[in-house]
Amino acid sequence: MPLRHHQKAFATALLAAAISFGAGGQALAADFKLAMSSPPTSMDPHFYNLFSNINVSEHIFDSLIKMDADSRIIPGLAESWKLVNETTWEFKIRKGVKFHDGSPLTAEDIVWSLDRPATIQNSPGKFDVYTKAIVAKKIVDPNTIQLITAQPYPLVLNDLTSIFIVQKKATQGLNSDDFAQGKGMVGTGPFKFVSYARDDRVELTRNPDYWGPKPAWDKVTLRFIPNPATRLAALLSGDVQAIENVPTPDLPQVRKNPKLSFFSKISHRVIYLYFDAKRDKSPYVTTKDGQPMDKNPLKDARVRNAISMAINRQGIKDRLMEGLSEPTNNLVPATLFGHNPDLKTVKYDPEGAKKLLAEAGYPNGFGVTLHTPNNRYVNDEKIAQTVAQNLTRIGIATRVEGMPMATYSSKGIKHEWSFGLLGWGAQTGEVSSPLRALLACEDAKKGFGTTNWGEYCNPKMDAVLEKALSTVDDAQRSKLLQEATAIAINDGGIIPIHQQVTTWATQKGITYVPRTDERTYAHNFKPQQ
């Protein structure tokens, strides 16, 4: 909205907040309402490996292994583990854990949950990338399970953080659409499922038998409010007690507001551009006057690298992100395993980009459509618009088409776009996550290229990556992952823009520990002591 209208809306909401809080501040209630910026597209925790789906699932379901706020491995339903030999991992399951219906968690439920992702049909992004390395499962006793891999595989623990444990008897025979009706929604997590209204809310109630720290709230409502100004207005008026992704234009006001608390942290999510690197003719690549092109310029690494040079990342950080982004040429931040310190952020160089375009045979540029979600990442469509302006200046006439993430992803997974903006969080805590999903040649058997929407393929990179994935020595594996990253990035496989900084705001008196993985958990919001 225009700035004048935006400021007016902010002031109106601020007045409403003052009335809602009252002179002494609003008292904490047993009911907690949390506004999230992107709705889930499926309630089946094994259907689609999409952040908004995972974030909701984790309120209801647990995994064997978890990650703390800094993306370090910690126990989950498995209280301990050990490597029996190079290819056998043994896990001790917590005793006394109950599903929400009161029945006990069993080793059979765990085996079922590890097998189920591979059976899911028509998934836009399957979870079996995290289970493919496991070739056998052995129940040793009711509280001990062994997982066997075909070769040494150091990422077993990391991968298991992404697989939710469901109840076998509750989910047998269900298709993924059934979960939206509440079927199969029986987990062991901190909250029990109550109801789901698509694109609007999920209602939960506290699990009194939860094995971990008990949530502070009796009832939780996860509200889905994609519009940033509306989300903030809901917080200021008292309709919700917390929000994620504070609108960047309002950061100064939120930080200064005595009735609000603000939290932020650099995340492991990289915002990047991908290209149609496979087809000779690409549907959204044209001449500058809009005519189809017989040759796809995006297949040329020089063109892709020219695009990277044309992007003013620092300008995006300063003027669009209000400082809440970290320009990068890496796939993960420096705190995560496999970060390559030799890959420096690409300097903004429009003249150099023009020269590289001319060298590739496109001195007069061409036309392209940049597709983007408009409700998923911080300022996603605005970033795309800024990139389009940068590219138009070097002769690549770029138009932007934004749409909700659900629509965008359903087409992107079918490779319908020529050029797109997307984000990826390294949810396994290291760079092998984006390398496998975004840049490896598509190979369903290996679980490679699950989100490789541009169909980029570099066999040299894949060979180094596969060697890394079977190398147990951490120092050697880190070097291999850094080498694989350099091969793909220097080839323009994808173009990193920045690491996203995630923000949260709460009503005064409520605290939150910000997370590197950007997750927003109702059970981690707590009344201030």
C-alpha cells in the first residue's frame, strides 16, 4: 500500500492496541493466538516438504531427532543413539511416550513412519529424500531400533530431524487429503489437533501427557495472515499475542513500541534465483519485443553469471530489507557445516554484466518473466521487482509475475517456469541439504534434485557430492561439500541473493527464543518470568 496509507493503518492499529492493553498491560490468557505468514498446503506431515507444512506439523508430531534453536542435533523421541558399525545406527526410544489418543508409541509406529514417505503419491516435494539411505530397519526390542544404510552415511541423524512419527493404526489406508478432515492427526507432540480451516487457522489444545517441556498455553490458534500490515495490525489490536515476519517498513515503530517485544536472528534460509537450464526453448524467454526465441540464453553459464553480477544485493539489504538480510554467494550461513568462505558475495557490477552478456552473444539482451511467490518469504515479490529493475538496466527486459506459494509451487515442481525466485532452509543443518535438493541432477532413486525446478545438472558436482555423502570424517566431508558448492555456484547453477533474517514480535510479557531454522512454535512462546 502507499506509504501514507500504511502509516495511517499503523497509527490506527496502535491506538487500538493501546485500548486493548489498557493502562496496566494486557493480562496473559490460557488461550494463545499466533499469526503466521504462510498457510500450510497439506496437513499430512509426509506429503510435501514445504516449510509452512512442516512448521504446523511440528506442533502435533515429533521426530526421532530434533534440532535446537541454533540447528544443533538434540534428542527427540530417540533419547540416545550410537553407531554400531559403519552402516548400522542404533536408537533407544523414550519409554512411556503416548500418542494423543492415549496409546503407547511403538517401534512398529516408527518403522511405519520411516516407510510411509516413499509411498506418497503426487507429492510436489517428497520427504523420502531423507529416508532413501536407509536400506533396512530392525526392531531389536520394544524400545530399540536399528537403521542400516548400504554404505557409510554420516547424515542419518540430520535426515531424521525431517521425518515425523505418525501412528500406524491411525494413518493406514488414508490418502493425504484425509488429514485436512482431521483423520490421522494423532501425534505425540506438545499439542493435540482440534480443527483446520484451510488458509485461515489451525486450532490446537495442550497435550497434558507430553514427554517434553509442557506448553504454557491451554489452547492455541495458529492464524494464517499473509498480508504483513494485516498481521501486524492483529498484534497491535490484541487479536493475536505474537506474529512472525514483522513488516520491514514498520521495524522502527515496532522496536520503539513499549507494549511490544521484538526478536530476530539470521536464518539458514537462502533466497535465490533459479533458471531453466535444460530446455533449448523456454516458455517465458523472449526477444525484447516479446517474440519466442529459438535458443534459450539461460542455458549459458555466462548469462547466468551476468545476471548475478547485475543484482544489487547491498541495495536490497539497505533499502528493501531494512538491514535484515545478509548478502551471500553461499548456500548456508557461516555457522553451518559446509559453508565455503572462499565464495565471496558477488560485487554489483552492471557494466561487467553487460560485457559478459555480449560475450555470450546477447549484446542487446532479451526478455524474460521472473516468477515468484508473493506470500512466502520476507518481501519476496518486492525482491523480485528489484531484481527485475536491475536486470532491465543491463538489457534483460524482465517482468515479474507473483502468486501465492500454493499456486507457485504446484507449477514450479512441474518445471513450468523459465526463471524464478525461491528460498531454501538447510533443515538438516548443513550445506548437503540445498546441494541435494536444489542443484543435484534429478534422480528419484537417490532422492536428488527434489526441488531442482530449473533442471540444472552438473555431473562433476554430483560426483563430489556423492563422495561427501559417504565420507564419515567431518574434516574431509566439509572440504568435499565446499568443493561441490563452488562447482555449482561458479557455474551459475542457482544465484544466491541473501540469507534471510527472521523476525518475531510479541505483546509485552511474552518471550521467544529466535531460531536459525525460522520455525515459529507456539510452545516456545512463554510468559515472561
